[in-house]
Amino acid sequence: MKTPDEQLSEKYSIDAIDSFRINSKTFYFASIFLGNSIAKEAARLYQFCRMIDDIADKTHDHSFAIKEINLFKHDIQNNFSTHPVISDLLDLIHDQKLDLEAIESLLTGILSDLSKVRIQNEDDLLEYCYKVAGTVGILMCPILGVKDSNAHSFAADLGIAMQLTNICRDIKEDAINNRIYIPRILINTDNSRLLIEAPDKSGVDARRACAKLLELADKYYSRSEYGLAYLPIRSKICVLIAGRSYREIGNKLRVGNYVYWENRVFTSLPDKIWIAIKSIYSLFTNKHYWIFQDEYKCKL
């Protein structure tokens, strides 16, 4: 009989669109603007990312999870796998010419989550965010029709911004799993218990740290939008809506005075519809979404 961890690893099917729709309402909503063929390709990449995230987050036996992800790395390096999702990813890598170095960095970042996590400073945090999310932005580039590699840095910036937002929203959940992504320099503690319930009453001002990280995320969101000029029109709309929908999570945390430990913040369907309307309007009223920018002119 297979263990629950083994069942988790094997539960994924090739029906990637269903995984997209069920597990990521923000990205699924934004993908409506891509058209079916591109949305299906994006969903194939998403399914791989979702699977390795779930193995890292939901597997009870971390040694099993490490073994499984290392097996995936081996299969990708050797261009063969009997696992349906990895086999499909290998086809996607071939079809879309995906960046193998980005996939390697992504898996390395995910593996780092399978031990006690303590981030010491902002540089370490940004490196982690690049590995687990900036790389996904780079991998999405060819799927979305990007032809110029200069777009990659902007795509990575969007991934980093989204990951910073995730970290701020999920401080309590991560602390329960003994993971602290807020740099120690901002909260001056390694005790995850102090971040779980009303942390400001324990002397750990996690709300101030959350505010600083969301301010940093906003800079990455703003810079990433200059990369929209490299995208075809439908991809441009999709990426802008997805980015702004995630950015709205940070805005809601601000409105709630950064009280992250009571309720998990999300954007509702009406929120997404309103964001989509404003995003489409702004696309046709801002020239920098259409004119290529030198990345060095868009520094944080």
C-alpha cells in the first residue's frame, strides 16, 4: 500500500487546465485573455510548478519530498521520465525552448523549503524569491510569445514581487511550518511561534516588517510593467491583470493594518473584474507599455 506522500506525488494528471482553474483563480482568470492554445501551454507549466510546491508544502516526510524532487531533477537533466507531469514538462521544454537553468534554480529554491527556513537579510530574501518565482517568470516568456531576452529581467521582477506578496500574506502559515521568510534583520527573532498569534503583542513588530516588504514588492511590480512592451497584445493584457491582482493583495493588507494572522487575504472575482477593466484602460493610455525600455533606466 502506498503512503499518503506517495499518493500526493502521483495524483497529478495531464489535465493541466483543471489544475489551473482549481488551484490558481487569479492566474486562471487572467489566462482567459490569452486564448485557448496559449492558456493550455501556460497551464502545463503551472501544473509542474503546482506539483513541486505541493510536494514541498504538503508532504509529511521531508526526506521523501527531497528524494522525489531530486528524482525530478535527475529526470529533467536526462530528458526522460515515467512521471506524467515531468514527461509533459520535458515535451514543453522541447516545444517552447524553456530555460533549463531557470528550472534548475526553481527546483533548488523549492528544496530549500524542506528544512528549517530562516532568512537573514534582504539580499538572501531576494535570491530566494528569484529562485522560486522569478524563474517562473522567465519560463513563461517563450510561452507568452516573448522573442527578446531583454524581457527576462522584467519577467523575473514580476515573479519576485508576487513572491514577496505571498510571503507577507502567509507569514502565519509559514511560521506554523517553521519557515520565516521575513529577514531576521527586520524582526530580530528566530522564534516562529512569535509570528503566529498577534505577534505585535509579543514584542515582535512583524506588521512593520510586512509593510517594508510590501513597499519593496511595489517597486518590483512597477519595474516589471516596463517589460510589457515585449509582449503580444493578449499576453500583455493577461500579465498586467495577473500582476495587479496580486498587488491588490498587498493593498488589502495595508488597509487591514497588516494584521495577517486573522484571515487569509485574497482578491474576489468582483475585485479581479474591476482590476481587469482598469488594466485594459491603462494599457491604451500609457505609452511605456508599448515602447521598449532599457532595463537600466528602470532601476528600483
